[in-house]
Amino acid sequence: MLQDVLLTDEEEGIKEEVRAFVKKDVPADLLKKMDRDEVTYPREFVESLGKRNLLGLRFSKAYGGRGLHWTAEIAALEEIGVLGMALGCAFSMPSIVGEALHTFGSEDLKDRFLRPMLRGELVSAEALTEPRGGSDFFGATTTAKREGDHFVVKGQKRFVVAASGADFFVVYCKTDPEGKPHQRISLILIEAEREGVEAKHLYNLLGTRGGGTGRLLFKDVKVPVSNLIGGLNEGALIFNAMMVPERLTSAGGSLGLARAALEVATRYTNRRYAFGRKIRDYQAVSFKVADSITMLDAARAITHAAGRAADLGLPTARRLVSEAKKFATDMCWEVSNQAMRMVGGIGYTNVFPIEKMVRDARLSQIWTGTNEIMSLLIQHEYYKEVLNDPNPPRMSEADAEEAHLEDEKVYEDDEMWTKGW
Ligand SMILES: Cc1cc2nc3c(=O)[nH]c(=O)nc-3n(C[C@H](O)[C@H](O)[C@H](O)COP(=O)(O)OP(=O)(O)OC[C@H]3O[C@@H](n4cnc5c(N)ncnc54)[C@H](O)[C@@H]3O)c2cc1C
């Protein structure tokens, strides 16, 4: 398996620990009830992860984590991803919200929220997206006005997982109405029980159900200034830090979901007969397995590389994390669809879990920044890298046979032709 070359012994240990938990301690009934929307939020699942010290694996032991690297968390995420996007998200949220609290939060906030969250005693949620748009994050219109020793928060957020179910939200608010987009946002922690906080509408989703995804209203909510995470108007810094776990958890979870779908199809095609032969004997079927496992391995490699770049704080981390999110989630969509094709008609029913996996997979391409936004980031970073490389490699342009024909290298309007000699 590709993981054999990617993981250290310690990371292999985490993988096995999480695999055992996923195999033995998560009842199939929970997954089914969530998909039927009979569960609002899987709190018990979070509690059992907390009891096993499996939440926020990267954070220091002092705050309740395990002090591990991203590569370990990705190995764990692949195992959790088998359970689907909603439980994957419940596992990931402490990693995403925890990034803000662990890196930027005051000791008081760490004490009251980070530690209990990592013990699985408090459920968190992140509120970034607004009805007016998620991609244009810095256009946020939810406001927090300072009045003495507290803020008054007004606005709404949309598509918040655990809008119903969370004990607290981290909410990006505009704190300087006159400031430039990157200098006017702050991150404020708001307890769900505060007066004026309301979970308004729980969405009927295509997949990823049972996570309490809804719209949040903040109606003049009074929040003490001590609930500010990081500095005033420094939300952009926190947002950029949070986008690493946001996107790596999407990528890591997608590895597991795709793997599960492919394994179901692989076992099925080894048993199912058509025209007197096992269908795996038809290359139209078995080559789908070949293509799928190749894509899955490629996604694993890029996700682990991105995790390593994030661990090392490399300048290329931003690009690699975006690439991993885009590539792994597109792979998950493609592989789960290929699995459905291999299993045929019964794959479109709920006799097999593939139809649910396909429904779940589709979301991974949308949330935590759409894959179009990932392309935006990837090209932006790559242009910067190539055009500003202080030690560029060999410039291949000079290797062309007629590279000396400079007159042929026209990059913009040729004034001689448009304006005449
Ligand atoms: C089930 C679910 C759970 C979610 N969970 C959370 C959560 O817990 N917390 C949270 O804050 N948010 C959450 N989201 C929100 C999610 O991150 C957003 O839906 C996503 O970022 C896209 O924002 P939008 O839906 O407003 O689409 P828009 O931003 O309106 O985009 C619409 C389309 O335009 C494209 N587009 C926009 N701008 C550009 C551009 N500059 N270049 C190219 N294409 C562009 C987008 O790619 C997309 O295809 C969740 C969403 C869903 C559906």
C-alpha cells in the first residue's frame, strides 16, 4: 500500500488505532440514522473520539492534543473518511476551530474552550459563509460593534455545520466598517446559548446529513471583548491559518471515502458474474479499478506532501494544500462514480452504500472553498513562484531549434503591423 512508504511507524500506529475505532466502535445504525436525518448532530461520536484522545491530534499535549504532525492527522482522516463526510466533519471541526484557538487564542479561551473541545465535551462550529456568498469571504457583512467591554454582533451566516448542535461558534465579523477588506475582519467566539443567537433553518441536503447544517442568526448578540480570538481586525491572519486544516481535512477525508467506495466495488466485481464470467475479467470493469486506485494513490501522495509542507511551514504549502483539496475531492467524486458504474443498477439503490458515498462526495468539491477557488489560489501561487524564482532552473525556451528568431516571438500587438511602418 502507498501508505507504507508515506507513514512513519508512529503514524502507522495512529492509523491502526483509528482504523480499529472506526471498525468496532461506530455502529452502522448511526450512519443510517444520520442519512435519514434522524440525528441532528452526532455528539456521542465526538464524545467517544474525545475520550480516546483522538481529537486535534496536532495540538500540543498541554492543551489536550497529541503533539503529532499533519501527516499523522491525514492518516487518521483517511480512516475516519470511510464513515462519510458528516462524521469526517465532526472529527475535523476541532482541528479547524482548534487551529484558531491554539495559535491565536488567549490562555483563558484555551482553558474554557480548547481543552474541553479536545476532550469531546464541547462541540464547536465555524461560521464563515453568509447568504450573500462564501467565496468572497472578505466581503463579510456580519458586524461586531464595540460598546464598552463587549461587542454587539449583528448578521447571519449560512451553511454552518452544527448550527444546531454546537456549544460555540467562531464567527468572522466586520469590526472596522471603514477598513480595507483584509483589515476589517475579526474572529469572535460566540456561545450558542447567548441571547440573540438562533439556528434558523436546517437544510435538506443531498448528502452529508445529520450534521445540523443550518443558518445562524445573530440578533444584537452581546459578547464580551475577551471572546475575541487574536487581535482586533486581524481576522485575515487567522483565516489564512484556518484554511490549512479546513482544506487538508477535506482532502484527507476524501481519501477514506473514495477508498471505501472502491473497496466495495472491488469486492463486488470479484463475485458478480455476467455472460458466465466474473465481471472483473472484463477489462472495461477491471481497468476502472486500475484507474481508480491510481488516482487514489496520487491523491494520497499529494495530500501527504501538502501536509508535510504545512508541517515544515514551507512557502509552497499554500499551493500544495489547495492542490490537495482540489485533487483529492475531485478524485473522490470520480472514484465513487466509477464504483457505482462497476456495481451497476444495484449500486444506485441503498442496498449498497455507494449511492450515499456519491452524494457525500459531491459536497467535498464545494465546501471549504470551492474547487474553482482552489484553482484561483493554485495559479496565483504558481505564477508567483515561477516569475519570482531567485534561482530559476534552465530556461527551456533557448533549447528550441530556431530560438534565435526573436522577431517570431510576438507577445502583444505588433505595432509595426497595426500602426504601419
Ligand atoms: C453542506 C454544507 C456545509 C457547509 N459547511 C460550512 C460551515 O460549516 N461553515 C461555513 O462557514 N461554511 C460552510 N459551507 C459553505 C461553503 O464553504 C460554501 O458554500 C462555499 O464556499 C461556496 O460559497 P457559496 O455557496 O456562497 O457560493 P458562491 O460563493 O456564490 O459561488 C457560486 C459559484 O461561483 C463560483 N465562483 C465564485 N467566485 C469565483 C471566482 N472568483 N472565480 C471562479 N469562480 C468563482 C464558485 O466556485 C461557485 O461555483 C457549507 C456548505 C454546504 C453546502
